[in-house]
Amino acid sequence: MSGADPARVPLVDVHAHFLTDRYIQEATAAGHAQPDGAPGWAGWSAAQHLELMDQWGIAASVLSISSPGVSFGSPEASRLLARHINETGAELRRAHPGRFGHFASLPLTDIDHALAELEYALDQLGADGVTTESNLGGRYLGNPHFAPLLAELDRRATPVFVHPTSPPNAKDVALGLPSAVLEFPFETTRTVADLGIHQRFLSYPRIPWIFTHGGGALPLLTDRLEFFRSAFAGPEDTTTPLTEQVARLWFDMAGTPFPHQIPGLVQAFGSEHVLYGSDYCWTPPPFVAAQLASLESAAQPEGDTWRALTTRNAQRLFPRLKGLA
């Protein structure tokens, strides 16, 4: 791959975003001109993304739509926007075989619409999984609203990439900062707590869940969550400890993985489910380059490298990517 150091193992990027003009227009019209407190919308093109992937030594990127997702309009408008996004993602994958994958977006307001789009995206478009936001208007993924969808995702063993979005009270708690600064890591933590406390990981054990930004505050707070769960459990409660449940999840390293975030994650939950994520196009190229430099200058896993480890992990999760990197 041109521009890449041949000595570096090519990466698989599971946290990469794309945009379309229609998506930006509809989101802006719905009140998201500054999504999650960002100054404005990022720019994206397939050509620029591929050029940057070559510079960064990234063999393949699994594309998704970031926050606010597609479920911000009427149920019918959300359904149509999801179909547009998913067909665009499939076109990108066909146009650039081996370079792009795609997590399908689902219209979550109406679960029947979500189930229909899931079937279409997986069976007709060949999506690599689905993406969902951490909450839908304050309903987190452990809410009964999502149970039929989780059951189908479990039946299909579909990878689910959970991207943070603003909490319902973001303006009150974000300290005037964009939600990505503090609220996104806490949203990841809150969503995992919600799913774990409501035993969704145990009820739907075949779903490979992918969470972002090194697991947010989970390395610090999972023991605390388990303490309170077990303290109030009845004597007949034999639930697998949350610490064990969380260790089965997958986590990407988008954001500021080193020197502290990923070593803390690995110490808490091991390294077998750690994945690479750039967060491009919402993370500008100079900051992705700096993140990659930190990946390569950090203390490496014993007898391994972060590049090789995360690529192997991604290929276990997405077998079709074997041989691409």
C-alpha cells in the first residue's frame, strides 16, 4: 500500500465514519447543525479517506454513521434515511473491495422498521454488523423497547458497534464542552452498566458488542458496579459477575489510548478484545496521525505489537477481513 511503512502491520479500523450530503442536510434540518456541541459538520470523501488510510498503514476501515445516528425524525423519515445510508455504505464497499466495510444504521424509534432494515442490510447488502447510539431520547439499550431487536441480533450473532451520543441532559452537565470530551466516555460506561444490570449480556450472549474509546470509565468503575449489584442481589441470584461479562465485550482504542487508557483497559479486562479505531472523519487527520504515533511509541505488548494484536483481534471478529492485512 503506497505511503505506508512496509515494516508496519496494516491495521483494521473498526471506528471510522462517513457522511453524505443528504444525511447532513436532514440532520441539520432536525436541529443538529452543531452535532453534540461540535463546531459544525466534518468533511468526508472516499478518495481522501483511502489516501489517508494508505498514509497511516490502514488496510481496511469499517464505516459507520456517528452520532446523532438516523433516528431523529419521524419513524418514516428515519426509515428512509437509514435505507439511504445503508445503500451508500454498500456501494462504497462494492466500489472499494477489501478497503471498506460497513456497519448498518437502524431506525430505532420503530422496532419493526429496525428489524426490517436489519434483515435488508445483512441479507441483501452484506453489512458487517450494525451500529446504534448509546441512548435513544434517554432510553438506553437495556430498555424493554429494544428487546425484540436484541433477540434478533442474538439469533444472527450480529456484531453491534455502539457509538456514544449526547445524554438527554447534556447541556446541564457537559460544562459547556462538546459531548465528545466528557459525555461520550461516560455514555459508553452508562450503556454497558445499563445492559449489564438488566442482564442483557446474559440474555443475548451471542451478540458481539463493540464499545468505543477504550471503554470509557469502565476499567475504573466495573468493580464498583459489581459491588453494588451483588450487595443488593438475593441469595438465589447466581448472575455472572459484571467484571466477567464486561471482559467478554470488545473495545476500540479511538481517542487518546496512550499512555494510560489502553494499559488500564488491558489490566482490567485483558487484550484479546482490543481493536484499533481512528474515529476519522470526526477526528481530524493530524490528530489521527498523533494517535498512531502514540500507538507505535508506547510500550508494546510482550512479544507483540499493538498493530499486530489489534489486527488479529479484528480478523477474529470479522473473518472476511483475514488476508487483507
